Amino acid sequence: MGKRRLQDLIASKFMLFTTIFSSLLVLVIALALIQRSTLILTTHPLNELLLSSSWDPWEGKFGFFPFIAGTLWVTALAMVLSLPPSLLMATYLAEYASNKIRGIIKPMIDLLAGIPSVVFGLWGVLVIVPLVRDHLAPMAGTATTGYTVLTGGIVLSIMVSPIIISISEEVIRAIPYHVREASMALGATKWQTVKHAVARSASPGIAAAVILGFGRAFGETMAVLMVVGNVAEVPTSLFDAAYPLPALIANNYGEMMSLPVFDSALMLAALLLLIIVLVFSVAAAILLARIKKGYAIG
């Protein structure tokens, strides 16, 4: 009995150590980025870095606003395009699909989530770029190369959909069955029950899924880099090119390390991405904890 208790104690301490170590990695990464960003922060005011649109490293101009704006444009469009079909699909899988259909569709969604981003990028170049250039842009009365905010948004929306679908479906299925029974006992139809009872109870968890999807979209690099054009200007329409922050880092890091200020500016861009993704991840974790607590009390 003493040996078993010792084994349990060792196992629990080891798991505690690995958990703390994993958590500290985020702190270590953040501290490293802060340390490497010190040079740019001491030579340029923060408001100038965040709000200026001038980007010319050789002239000492490091305005991040076009890259921040490009990131927000592409991410916001991706979320707008992905949310309605993702939530409808999650609702169908959780409430309407038979076990056989769910068993077929769920692995396909998981497979979609596991496809490398470069494959999505190549697909975007081969399919979505010509679609935007030859069909969508002429319909809107404009001309473009096809490497636009709209192209990036379409590709990114497909990439984040599996995350939103999987988490939302699990949250909806976790709603206690007595919620559905109570609603139907009052004369509500299946759709009315799903819309007013189930969806309302699952809303915190669905919000967490959306936030996690947003964080995934915000930090995506390779696929977006390949299809948005990478022009350091603030987009004014869906058919303009953009230059998101992750693409800025991927395109330039390693080539400009001989210029210390430029290297520091790229580290600051990485720090901004880390902070934003962390904020959304923590918010999602808090929402999920609240909904789990609510289920436990219920």
C-alpha cells in the first residue's frame, strides 16, 4: 500500500512539474520577445509604431498600422464567412444528424483541421485567386490580381471552420437533455427548442469556440502569406492587397538580422501577435470554465 501511494505521489508531482513547465514556456517566450523588442521601443515612441503607416526600415520608419489593419481585415472577413455555416453545421451534427452520419462527417472535419496550412495556401493560389480575379472582381466592377483581402478571408475561413464546428458541437451536445424535454413539454418544436433553449444554454461555450477560432485566424501565417498580396498599405476594400503581421515576420525575419532595429521591430510584431492570441485564449478558457461550472451546479 505504501509503494502504491509513493507511485501516486511521484506521478502527481511529475504531472504538476510538466504542467508548470508548459505554462512557464509562454512566459519565457514573452520575456524573450520583450527583451528583443527593447531596441525599437527605446528608439521609437509606441504610438508612432502602432499608428504610423510609413514602413521603410532602411529609412528608420517602422509604422505597423498597415500590417495591423491588414491582419484585422483578413481575420474579420474570415470570421464573418465562417461563423454562419460553422454554427449551422455544429447544430446539425449535435441535434439532427444520426450516429451514422455523424460518424462519417466528424472524421472529415478532423481531417480538414489537420491539413497543413501550406496546402490551403496552394489551393487558394490555384482556385480562389483565379475565382476572385476573373469572376468576383469583374462582378464588383473592379480589376485586381486576385491576391486580395477577400482571397485571404475565404481561405482562412475554411481553415478556422473545423475548430469552431468541433468545439461548438461538443458544447451543444453537453447541454443536459432535460433542457430539451422541458422545452418540448411546453409545446415547442424541435427547431424552437434548439434555437431558444439549447442555443441559449450553450452560448458561452459557442462564444469560446468563436474566440479560439479568432485566435487561430489571427496568427495564421503560411496560407495567408501566399494569397493576400503582401503590400504594405492599409486596405480600403475587399479587393485590395494586404500585409498581415504574421506574413511580415515570415517574409523578413532572417534576411534583415544585420539591421538590429529591423530585427527588433519584427520581434515587436511577434510580441503583439502573442499578446492578442493570449488574450483571446484566456477569454475562451474563462468562458468554458463558467459553462462547465454552470452544468455542475445544474
